Amino acid sequence: MSPDTAVEHVMQREFASVRSDERLDFVDDVMALGRVRHMPVVDEGKLVGVVSQRDLLAASLSRVLEFDAQERRTFLRSIDVREVMAGRPITVAPSTTLADAAALLLRHKIGCLPVVGPGGEAIGLLTETDLLRAAYPEKSAAGARG
């Protein structure tokens, strides 16, 4: 794909999101089950933040060495997403080019960009992996061998 391709052509349209009053143990479970590293935080239909695996790690890092798995889970259950999420996330519009989106990821050293509509609603998610897939489409198994 061309660097001038719009984000809307490669963004994930189906994604898990959480509310800011959810507990981190729930987020941890969803991320593990869905094998995702970033989740938009949406309250009343509007994007209010992004929570990442890095945020979960930071929330429990000082305690994780002293906690067993059950204690860590209990600790995460005591924290709301709003306490650790990145508020006021950097976002893009569906018409943003892949080149501009990649520049934002690099400049801000982040791994995803929520794609928002005109009313601030989260309509998609663009990750580093999405950009790599767009730049380097997977070849068929037959083509990869030859």
C-alpha cells in the first residue's frame, strides 16, 4: 500500500474497549484473552483514553515482585482504569495517511492510534502491526517457499 493510503483502509474496525471505571484485573484478562496490547477507554460513546500493557505493568511493578499471582490480581482489582490510562490520547481521523500515522507513532513513541469520528467516538484502532501488514503484505505459503 502507498504511504498516502488513508488509515481507514487498514485500521481495525472491531476492537475491545473498556470504560474508565473498569478494574485493571478485568482489563488484564481481556488483554490476555484477546492477545492485545492496547485498549481504547470509552465513556458515554466518547474516547477518553488508552490503556496499555505498559500501563498495567507500571501499576503493579513495585508490587509484582512481592506478590504471588492471586495477590497481584487482588491488587489490580483495586485500581480503576482511569488511574493508569493515558488520558487525552493522540488520535487520527479516518482520512489520515499511513505516512502521517506512522510519523505520529514514531514521534510520540506509542504503539497505537485510536481512529475517531467527528464527534470524538472511537471508530477504529491503528497499531504498529497494522502498519507493518500494510507495508509488507503476507505472501501465500506457496510463494514463501519458492
